[in-house]
Amino acid sequence: MLAAQLDAYLAEANIQATDKQKQQLLDFVALLNKWNKAYNLTSVRDPEQMLVRHILDSLVVSPHLQGDRFIDVGTGPGLPGIPLAILNPDKTFVLLDSLGKRIRFQKQVQFELGLDNIVPTESRVEAYQPEQGFDGVLSRAFASVDDMLNWCHHLPAENGVFYALKGQLADDEMASIPAGFELKDTIALQVPALDEQRHLLKIVKE
């Protein structure tokens, strides 16, 4: 049943996935559901809702990613990084979170799904110093764009892009983008079966 729903959602979102990728996405939902009972990784309890609110909500960002190396900051159980890594095996995703139980879960997913393009990393963002900058800095969980840019300013490569995944856009939040950064693009995202606003902000250093 979940498999049929996933097929329908991917078709509606115009996202291409191989049979192997679809199975990995379903296996990720199964693991999230299983571990959630003990580890409380997400407030979403229902696998059908996980498919919409976690998997598709992450995958709709995929067509907008440019580059090869990405970091998902405050990734939690691996969102949006793990679904994006499944769909983009040619790209690498560092999954950054400060809570050990979330990193343990990510490593279990990595092992069970055979994902060699994710790097689960336990660290606070301000303490994390990458050897090289990233093409893209992803964030789905930050309270504000201002905080994201202040805490993650050291992460992008020279031409790297900040990708902020937001719900409804607040005018005051848009107005508070700090000096030295420029909002390049605001993209309205359509998530199948989700009647809520979703936006992707692309921000660069000036």
C-alpha cells in the first residue's frame, strides 16, 4: 500500500526514481517508524504521513540542488539529507546533528540501506570545521533564516549556496537577512497530499 502511494506521489511531483531507490525510501520509512517508538526521532507517528511530510517534503528540493557536496545542518533523523542522498547517488551529503541517538539511527540506516554517500556527523554546527567548503548548505529545521546564516556562514565553498526549507514565509524574516548575504531565489514547492505552504530559499554570500 505504501509502495503504491509512493509511486503516485512521485508521479505527481514529477520525480524520477528507480525501483531500488523506491525500495530504499520505503525501507527508510520503515526504519524511522521502528526506531521512533524508542528514540522519539519525529513527532510524525504514521508511516503514511512520514511518506508525505518527510520523504516527499525532502525530495521536492532535489531538482534545485546544484553541485556535488552538501551538508544537511540540524538533520535530525536525516531529513532532508537521507531521501536526497537516495535520489542522488552521485552527490555526497554530510548529515550534521548534535544528538548522538540521531547519529546512531543514521548509521543504522546507512548500513541497512547500503548508502555510501552519506556521512553521519555528531557535532554542533558552530564547532564543525570542514576541510573544504560545501556546494550547498541545507537546513530544514532552523527557527529563522537569520540564525541559519549566522551559524552556518563558514560552511559553503566560494560559490556555495544556502538552501533554506521553509513553510509559510514571514515578511519580517525575509527582511532580517543579515548584511553580506543575498536572497537569490524564492521557490514555491508543491508537496503531494500536503495542503500547506512550502518554500525553498536560495541564499548566497555577497
